[in-house]
Amino acid sequence: MLKEKWEKLSARLLYLWQNYSFLLVAFIIPLLLQWMIFIAMEVWPFGTSSVLVLDLNGQYVYFFEDLKRKVLGGGSLVYTWSRALGGENMGIYAYYLASPFSFLICLFSENHTTEFLLLMELLKTGCMGATMAFYLHKARKSRSINAIIFSTCYAMSAYAVVYSHNTMWIDCVILLPLLTLGIESLIKEKKFILFVFSLAMSLLTSFYIGYMVCIYTAIYFFYYYIAHDNHSENNFWLEDNHFWKSLGRIAFFSAIAISIAMIIVWPAYTSLQFGKNTFSTVNWNFGQRFDLLDFMVKLFPGSYDTVRPEGLPVVYCGTVMLLLVPMYFLSSKIRWQERLMGGVILLVFLLSFNTHAIDVVWHGFQKPNWLNYRYSFMFIFLTLVMAYKAFTTLESSNYKYLAIFCGVYVILLMFIQKQDYEFLNDFSCIWLSVLCVIAFTVALFFVKSNNTKGLGAIIVAAFCCLELFGAGLLNLIALDDDVVISRRTSYNDFMDKARPSVEWVKEHDQSEFYRMEKDFHRKVNDPMTLGFYGISNSTSTLNKSVIDLLHSYGYASKSHWSKYLGGNPVSDSLLNIKYVVSKELSSTDIMKNIHVDSDNGYTVFENLYVLSLAYAADGDLADFEITDYKSAFRALNALTQAIAGSEYEGKELFKELTLLNTEMTNVKTGFTTQHRKYSKEDEKAAATIEYTVAVKGGVPVYMNIPTDYPREAKLKVNGSSRGYVLGNETDRIISIGTFDEDCEITVTVELQDEPIYIMTNQDYFFYLDEELFKEMYSDLRKGNLNITKFEDTHIEGDITVPEGKKLICTSIPYDKGWHILVDGEEKELIKVEGALIAVEAGAGYHTVEMTYCPDCYKYGGIISICGVIVYLVCIGFYIYGRRREKKRWIAENPIY
């Protein structure tokens, strides 16, 4: 019995090896080509470079580190405290981390995160080749080498190489061939298993690109049905009313796939409601985005232009495609309906690229922030499938057409050369493209001949590998020139220097919860790698209200990011920032020096007046609107009075300094809404605004010049450079310093190339009344929450609310998913300061319990479980019904 089973298993394995071993080759070849490109780019260990570029460098690498910490340390994937003040984490997980490849990070030490990213990119490149080869083999059986040629073109396309750093998008590029095969099988044979799996995985691994895949599914269904609606080619079972039944089936099984993915999709959608869906204003312009010649340029090797907002579609996938797609439309071996619909679907994508309004729909009704045309891999896939079909029918085609197309492309390239595109190099694009066109035209001559078909395929494969390697290398060199690929040491060295101070704080203070920050940065997501709770963060799944709040507090915070710049005792204490690792601070009665890391030059300071995560506040806070104030100083003065109550009414922590004089040199002024515009009179001469300010001795002096139109200008204090002001990162509170005695200082703002805009009717210079600060915050600390238990999604503690106070205010971002019990009774959440949570509580001792459990997780999980159950039930019915239907069909169609 065992022997028979072993023989059957051996036979099955032998069958799979004989029929599908080419998939291993299709996996390895692009992987090796990509690795060779990285070696040529001197990626470690073959140099000092890395794969860190753009958002992989500024965002994703930190998210992967945070994921590892949560998986290995038992943290929650639902909520994170390492983003700005804290917030839901499923949006970050769904948008960036949901790929199964992400969990490979757990196998790598903290000093080899860049190697994990390298391995992940290589594995995904190989998988793109394998799935494409599998589709081509199933769609039109041919020699294995033919599928390997075009699958390698797919895996090494410009999209796959240039956008590989957007690792979360690549999973859908891997899945697209399987999804397409699933659509075809569902239409032809009513097979749904692969379709549901691939569509669900597209949404689960990247809901954003998965949304685009859903649009593709609808388009491809109509394309394929019409293209193959001839002699029941798409109706294997000769079903009546086949179109409507097929349409119903794809709608039904799409619904199942979407329901399976709802555990990701619903929380992700909820995450977008925090501000991403209002990130940009949609422009429904139907105008043309580029000329057709511009698009044709992007089909050739060496045509990288930019990943910036003005970038063109990334559609290069090999010169062999350029020669064979026209042959596809001329091939008599391919039915005219298919060729007609092939032209229609390519036209649909071309119109989508070139029409702004349609492109916006593809991108989820938001204009992309850099990295345009994120669905262009679908166009690449379709053109390569057409090229593959033309390649497999080449023996019946007229070779003179290939020669004609070769000449047309050479002439086109000569014409392109005359256009003087800034991003094109004569040698690396024009002459390389001419060489490739001629070389492939000659190689395809051997493929067409029956006697040399095998040799011709080998030559084409070799040429493709050489071309794709060269084109990929040119793309990465151009990408490096455009946006700079970071060195491996830029990441590891920074973390190695910062980590000892952070770890010292964790050993020094093992209390349940506190926030900390640092005033030096590699990127704003540093807290996620270093493993502390801070306010610095950047993510596309932003929380707009928190970003606005932090800006009102005087921090650098705009758009989709916040950064610990502009820190001051008033703001830091309100937000529970207990420790600051600094290069610049000096010890004071408020910020005490408690540790020096002499090896790395960092000092740890403890805030002696910090408030807890929650604290008692006056009832006036519920009606306080922080957006009523444009000056951070005025906002913080009013806010602290609202929190402290009537006892401190009229007592301002930040006190205005006297502005003695304002002198302008080479500056002309104008006005716009609530702002005064300052610009140069003589563009070639220096232009300055010099403020003379009377300052008090022995107190910290700050400045904040409010503006709604950031334009960076140089800043000097008493003639010494102090960096910049009025820019994105310098539109914040700036510390001028502490002076030994009363004196006059000059603060100079020097214009750069652009005009600057300064809000009118505002005061710019203040000092902190430290004695009043100590008195007020000492009183506020009496109402601090004592945290007795802390988990990412569950907090317990007790608090004594002083007489006169009516609220328990938190520095937790407002989110309906939080449930707060005071003395066992659930309280209604109150949104204070436009962004934070508070609840009502009377004077006296209370126990407090906070739990994060939003409805989207509960109901999304329930829908996903139901979707999986329905899917499994359908599979069971399918297997059972398949056997019955096969018997019935054979009985009704004996001729077959």
C-alpha cells in the first residue's frame, strides 16, 4: 500500500518537474539579473550602497523595523504609539506591510535591515518572472524558453526596476498574471478558485494597487469575452446566455474576494478618513497630459526621465516587444476579434495615462504625490502577452514587415534625437535603442525559420538578458542622479549612534508609559526603528487633525509629516514628552541633564514637569478652539489657561517681548490675504528684514513668525547664522537662546530667491516665564493619571481629579475606536483641541480603563471570515458539481 502511494507521489512529482521546472528558471534569471544590477550599483556587500531610496528610505524601512518589533515582542498590529502621538496601525500595515514577504524582516538582525530589503526585492523580482511564465504557458502553450523570454521582460521592465523600492506595489505585479488567468478560466470554464484567490490577495497585500486591479478586472473581463467570443472559444461548456451568466459569476466571485479582504480593506478605508482622502484637491481636467511622441520615447531603453510629479508613464519592457506588438496585429494566426480588442484595450490604457481626470480615478481619486501612473505595469503586461503571441506565430508571418518596422523605429529614433529631450542621452538611449532594434530584427529572422527556430529563441533570450541588464542599470543610475540612493552606512551608522541613549532611557525608566524625542534626525520615522514613543512621523495614512495640532503647538508639522523641531517646555509637558535626547540643550531647572553619551555626543534630558498621558483639566477646555490662534505662543497661552482653569486666568506663560525697530534693506512689500509679501527690489542684491528686540536676561527667548505660505529664508541673530526660518521645517517655534542680562538683539531674516509671506497683526518674539510655568505645571501634575497597566490597545490607571476640574484630558489622538471607562462606567468621548480625547469626570478619586477596539476591525473580521467560509463552500460545491456536469455534458455532446 505504501509502495503504491509512493509510486503515485513520485509519478506526480516527476510530472510536475517535467512540465513546470521552467518556472524555476523563470524565477532565477530575472533575480540574477536584478542582483547583477545591484552589484554594479555597489550595493553592500559589493560596495557601500543600498536599496534605500525615496519613501523606502524615508518611511518603509522604519515601518518594517516596527513590524519586527511587534511580531517578535508581542506588540499590536492594530495600534501604534510610535507615530505622531499614537494612532491606528492597520492603515500603515494595509498600505505598506501586508505582503507576506514583509515578515522576512524577523529573520534579520537590526544591523542587516538593508539586506532584508535587498533580499525582498530580489525575491519579488523572481516571483514576477515565475507568475508571468506560468500565465504564458497556460494561455498559449509553446516552448518553455519562449515563456521565459517574455516573463523576464516583465520582471525586468522599467516599472519593476524603477518602482521596486515601493515594495508593497510589487505584490500586485506578481499577482496580475494569476488574476488574468483566473478571469479567463472563470469565463471559459467557470473555474473560480484562482480568480478569487488572486483578487483577494491583491487587496490583502496592497489595498491601494488592489483597487486599481479591481478596475483592471472589469476592463479585462469585457476585453477577453469579446476578443474570444467566436465559435464558443470562451464557452467551453456551451452554456446558454453565457455572457450574462459570466458577468454574474465574475460579479459574485469578485464580491467574495473583496469580502475575504475586508479585514484589511475596511480598516484601511477607515484610516483614510483621518485625512488622506482630503490630502489634495482633485482637478477634474480632461486635458492631455503629454504628447504621443513623449509616450513613444518611454518605450525605449535608457528613457528614464524622473519620478517627480512631471514624470511620464514607465512602460519600457524590452525592444523585442516593440517589434512584435505590430506583428501581433498583422498575424493571420490570431483572430481578428482578438486583434481588434487588443487595440481597444491598449487605447483604453493610453487614454487613461493621457487624460488627467481618468488617471485620477485610477489613483483612488487622488493625484499621486510623485511616482505617476502607478498602474502602468498592466499596460506592460498586456503588450508582452501580445508580443508573446506574435512570437509563437512568427513562422507564419511575413518577415518583410519586421524589416519595415525596424526601419520605422530607426527613423523614429533619429527624429526623437532631434527633439533634444533633456533626459535622453544620445549613446545610452538613442544609439543603444538603434542597436537593439537591429539586433532583435536579425535574431527574429532565425526564430522565423523552422530550421533555426530553437537557436533563434536562444539568441533572442541572450539579447533580452543583455538589454534588460543594461537598461535596468541605466534606470537605477538615472534614479540615483535624480533623487539619490542612500548609502548603507547612512542608516546603520545613525541608528548605531542614537540607539545607546534610547536604550539607556529604557533601562533608567521602566514605568508603564512615557514619550521621548530627540532634536536630531535622520528621517522623521526614527522613533519606529529606535523603538520609542514620540511625535515625529511620516505616513500616507496621515491623521490631519494631529498634524494641524502639532503645528499649533509650535512644532514642525505639515502635510503628511511631523518632526520634533520647535520643542519647548510648555508643549513638551502637555504631550507627555518626558525625555529628550539632544545635541544642543543645556541643563535647566525644567530640563535636567541625567545622562551623557560621550562616545556619540548625545545628552539625555528629563522634563521634570511633564504631564501624564492623561490629566485633570478644567471644563473650559471642552469649548476651546485652538484654531482661533495663528501664533503658537498665543495658542499655548490660551490653551494652558483653559486647562488650568480660573486660578490661572489671564496668566500667560509666554510673554511678549518689545519689538523696538524693523528695518528693511532692498525689500519691497505687498499684501495678500492676511499676509504681507516681502520681495527683492534688486534681484542681484541681498534683501533683509532686521528686527531689533529688547530681551530680558536669564529667561529663554523664542520666536515664531506665522505664515500660511512657507518660503525659506536665512536667519541670523546678532549677525550669527541660526539656520533658516519660514520654511516647511522652520515654520515653527525657534529657540533664540538665553541671555545673561537685559539687552537688545537683532534678528535678521534674509530673503532667498522667492518672496516670503508673513502673517499680519501677529507678534513674533516671546520669552517663557519659567516661574509661572513651574507653578502652573506643578498644580496640573497633581491631576496626573497614574498608569498601572499599559498595552498598545489597553490602559489601566487611577487618577485624583482636583476640585474645580471636570475633565480627564488625554494626549491620545481622537479616534472613535477608543472606549474609556471611569469607575467602570463607559464615558462619551469628547474631542478637545480639535484632535485629542477627553472624558467627563467629577472631583475625587477614579479608576480609568481605556481599550482600543474600533468597529471596522470587528465587522471587517466577521465579513472576512464569512467570505472565507462562502469561498470554501463554493469550492466544495464546485468539486462535486464539476463531476456531475462533466458526465452530463459528455452525455449531451457525444461528438466530443
